[in-house]
Amino acid sequence: MAKKKETKDKSKVEQKKKSTKVVEEEVKEVKEEKEKKTKKSSSKKVENKGKETKKNPNKKEGKKQEKISDLFDDGVMHFILVAGIIILVFCLFYIITVYITNHQNNSSVEETEEKSISYSEILVGRSFDMPEEEYLVVYYDFTNTDLASSLASSISTYNSNDSHHTLYTADLNNTFNQKYVSSEGNKTPKDAASLAINGATLIHFKDGKVVDYVEGLNAILNYLA
């Protein structure tokens, strides 16, 4: 009986060993399969990374091209802005220069006109004090447009003649000249204080004396003709 038990125990031990071996082998197989799977997955990841790296250069090149195009567009816009500013400044400078030039020209013309007017127009009180030895003075109301236009054309024609005396004008409407305006003219004045002017009048002076005394528009036009 004891031998039978020993054999049974041995057989149980052997079965246990076999079962443990089987289990160990199965565990090993499972581990090996897991390792294979992990290796495959890692290899796939590596391959995918390689593929991605192959694709990435194209993306990088595309990004570089985009950056280059952006830089080019920015450069073009900057150039356009700078050119526009330069053109605007040049135009402003040109306008200012033209304005200043025209203003100077106009002022110079006005100055020359004022000088000529101030030279040809005098006050009645200076009638005997002009520097020329012989000259004419025409007295009339400058605000009378018809009279002024007729005398202006006649005076211009007279001044265009080769042989003519210096001719001055005096405005009877001027405040400083109104004290010499009279209802009856003095045809033989000896000095400025004795001057009396009645309407449009021309006086011919020579050596500080009155040579001719002409009253009326028609008489003056005939004298200057």
C-alpha cells in the first residue's frame, strides 16, 4: 500500500511539474508574442516617422516659399508707400515753390505799379514843386469812370509821343485835394495856395509858372492830341 501511495505521489508531482512547465511555456509564448507585437508597433512608428519626415521637407519648403512671398509683398508695399510719400512731398514742395514765386512776382508787379502811380499821381498842393522844368498836371475826379477812361486813353496816347512833357495827374476826389476844388477856377495862380480847380482842368507849368490853363474835357483832349 505504501508503494502505491509513493507512486501516486510521484505521478502527482510529475503532473504538477508538467503543468507548471506547460504554464511557463505558455507564459513564455505570450511574452514572446507581446514582444513581437511591441517590436512591430515600434517598427511601424519608426516607419511612420520616416514617412512624416519625408513629407515634412515639402511642408518646410512650402512654408519657406510662403515666407519669401510674404517678405516680397511686404517689400513691395513698403516701396510703394515710400514712393508715394516722396511723390507727395515733391508735389507739395512744387506747389509751395510755385505759390511763393507767383506771390513774389505779383508783389513786384504791384510795387512797380504803385511806384508808377505814386510817381504820376500827385497832390494838388505839390503842383508847383515838381522837379522838371516843364510838365503838365491834369486835375479830375478819379471816381467819374467815363471821364477817367476818356482822359486815361488820351494821356496814354500823349505819353507815347516822342516829344512830350512829363504828365502828372491829381484826384480831385482825394480828401487832401478837396480844399482846392472851387465853383470857379483861377486861371492865373501864382502858387499852390492860389490854386482853384473847377472840374477837369489841365495846367501847363514851366519854370515854376503857369503857361497854359485849360478847362473842360474836350479842351483837354484837344490839347493833348
